[in-house]
Amino acid sequence: MNAAPTTTPSTQGSMKTAPPLHGTPAAYREFIHEMAQLAAIHAQLAMQHAEIGDDVALEYAVRRWVAHTKAAISTMADLKALRETGRIP
């Protein structure tokens, strides 16, 4: 049994590679988006653990929530600095 992926004539040669994002405003925004998603997940978990009285899990969820929020804030400051230096519109 062959597990190799196959391509159809309509898709051959149409593979596009994404441009490098490192250091671009898009990369900053993507990271902030990711951190906001994770912060929201951990905030929800914190609420659930507070509701059921699980203090150990609550502490962990709050720490992760804060860490993801701090990462987003720090990255937003970097993005703002890029904008202020005129490197992005």
C-alpha cells in the first residue's frame, strides 16, 4: 500500500510558499492573535476552576492567562514601536 500523497494535474505546480513573516507586522499580529486565543482559553479555565473550587488548577490557569496576556502586551508594544519609527504604515 502506497502512502505517498498524489497530486492532480490541476494542482501540480500550484504549491505556493508563504512569505517569511519573521519581523514583519503580520508576524506580530499573528502572534498577538495566538496569545489572545490562549489567554481566552486559560481565562475560561480559570473561571471553571474557581467555580468548582480547584485552587491548584485555578492558580495554574491564572498564571498561564497572565503569561499569555503579558506576551501579547509586549508584542503590541513592539508593533507600536515599528509604527512610530515609520517602518510600517
